[in-house]
Amino acid sequence: MAISSSLGIGSGMDINGIVGQLISAEGQPQFNAISRQETATKAQVSGLGSLKSSLSTFQTAVRKLNDINLFKTHQATSSNEGIVKVTAGPGSVAGSHTLEVLNLAKAQKSVAATEFTGASEVVGLGTMTFSVGAKTPFSLTIDSSNNTLAGIRDAINSASDNNGVTASIINVNNSTNTGTISKLVLTAKDTGLDNAFSVAVVGDAGLSRLDSSTPANFTGEAAINANILVDGQAVSRNSNVVSDVLQGVTLDLQSAETNKEVSINIKLDNEAIKKTITDFVTAYNTMTSATEKLGKFAGKDGGSNGALLGDSTLRNIRNDLRQQVSVPVSSASAMFNTLKSIGIDIDKSGVMSMDGSKLDKALTSNLSSVSDVFSSSDGIASRMNAKVAQYLQTGGALDTRQTTLNKQLKQLSDKRDTVQLRLDNLQKGMMKQFIAMDISVGRFQSTSSFLSNQINQWG
């Protein structure tokens, strides 16, 4: 009876439909209110995420300006890169020099004189000891497991303590040009005299053919150092990449040409400094635009309000950063102690711009003051970096706001569950009442039909 009555059989009413509408009327306003609060809260969370991303990007540009080494950046040029390429690094000093490359550094290459029929030919048994410059010698035991030409090559190359020799096999014409033979080639891993090597053999006659103490056992090229003249002064180095002759400058030797001087010029890289400052201006404007959009009030213009409209944290950030770019730098000279004095200005709408020619003049006339404007202890980049870090740090204002908003979202979700549970219980109660009513109506209808039949029979 209860199942059939839930379908409204007794009363003819749609009990499920009626109860559903009553429950919806009861719960929908509450769900709508929760949804509106969730939407607003999620928009704020998203807005704070956008703000943090914008600040993080801006901080990257600020930190580059906060690096005092930026204002020590030099550019090195070579009048002939076919002979030498130059790179200026930290610690480089402006100046002009001449350079002549007498010869390049070369690695030792020793070719065994013995002609082998192939890589699988057995060479001999014993011990090979390799000495590379002043490094600790390393030794190999040559036995039946590795006594072929290929075995010796692989043993050399795979030795864990090999500190400077590479072995290979070449297949070339024999001495009479009537056939092909194999030879072992030993090459130093690094150039220069300090990396030259020798091979000592204790073993049978076959293996002794690879002992370099016998001059006839090997041919090839000896190791030599690179020899150059810098400002007429002789320099000898193991490598063709020389970084300890001119302070902070790396010389990458490409070819040797005697009696051919190359001019090396090292000067302050103003373009690199200007680019970093330009990137800072661009990042500031991008960040400012993002904060304005987040705090926008649509008003009568239509559109949507910003996700963080009226947010005090956003307002504090905008005010703090705007103040940092306006306050003079006490550690800089009076002539250049503000952004405006070096060519960077902010208009009434908050847009930052840069006068390139004015900045060039400041860099040329007083580089140290320009550096102080940004990277001194109270420099603008230093102050802004500290401020942005304060807002972005764990437990900072933005992190705290996001944590609070996420807690609110959890509370709203719990509230939705509570409302739904109450509605479920209310629905169960209503269904019982309507079903009971339906049963009663069904009984009344059954009694009515019985009485009607009796009356009809009496008549």
C-alpha cells in the first residue's frame, strides 16, 4: 500500500512531484546564496593567484637590477675572431690589448708502429702502466681475457682510474701499400705539455711493442702548449681556452698566425645595463596594469568589477611599490639619486617610461651613482625586492589571505552539505506524511464505494 500510495494511487496526486517542489522551494534560495558566496570567494582566490604571479615576474626583473655586478658588466671584442674570440665575465676591467697567437695547444697523439692483421689479433701478455703528466699513474693487467688489439683498446678506455688517455684502432694501408692492417692509436684527452703521457710495459715481447720508452715503437705528434703574446709579453698555457691572462676575460684561441696582431677591446656594456633597466620598466608597467585590472570598479562603464575590488592588501601593495620608486636614494650622489634624475619617470596614470638618451648620459658621467640608485642598500631595486619578498613569503599578507579564503570555501562546502542533509531529512518526513494521507484517502474512497453499492442495492 505504501509503495502504490507514493505514486498517488489513493489520492490521485503526484506525491513525488509535490514533495520535490516543496523541497526545492525550501532549499534553492539557500543553495543560491551559497553558490554566490563560492563564486565571489573563488574569484578572489583566482585574483590573488594572478597578483602573486604578477609580483613574482616583477621580482625577477627587480632582482637583476639589484645585482651590483650588473653595473660591472663589460663587453669584449676581437678585431679578428678567426684567430681569437673573447668573452668578458665578472671582474673584467675596461682596457685595450694586443694579442698574437704563435701556435695552438695540441694533445699528444701516439700511433703504434706495429702493423696488426686486425683488431682480433693477439698482442701479448703483461702489465701496461700509463703516466699522464704529474697525475697518479694507472695500470692494466693484460691477460688471456683482453690480450687482443681490441681487448687492449677497450681495457684502456674502460679503466676506472684512466686519467687522460683514449685508445682507438685505425685500419690503414700497410707499409708497402699492398694491403690493409690495423694500428693502435693513443691520444691524450687534454691538450698541452702537462697532459703528455708515456706507456711502460712489463711483459712478453708481443706486449713490449707498446712500450713508449722505445722510440721506434710509436710515431705521431707530441703535446705542445699554446703560445701567445699579450701586449708583447709571452704566455704559455696547456689549453686553447685561456682565462687567467686578462682579468675576467676568456680568450678562445681559434688559429695561429704569426706576425698578425689582434686588437682586444674591453669596455662597459651599457647596452646590457640599458636592456635590464628597460626590462624593469616593462615589468613595472605590466605589474601595475595587472593590479589596476584586479582592483577595477566597473561603475557606469559596464563590464565586470575587478576580482579584488576594495581589497586592502591589493591597495597596500600598490601604494607601497609606488612609494618605493618615488623616494630618493640617500646613498647616491645628489645629481643622480632618483629614477627621474636618470631618465625614468612615472606619469599621473602610473605608467613608467624611460628616456634612453638621459640614461646614457647618466651612465657615462656617473656610473656608480646609477648603480647606487638601484642596487645600494637603500636603492630602489633593493627596497622593492624586499617589499615584494615580504608580500610573497610564506605566511605573508597574500599567503594569509589565500589561506583564509580557502577556509571559507571549505566552510561553504560544509554548509552546502548541512543544508542538503536537512533537506533530505525533511523530504523523508514529507513523504511519510503524504503517503499516510494517500492511504487514508484510499480507505475513504473504498468505504465510499462500499456504501454506494449498498444504497444502490437497497433502492
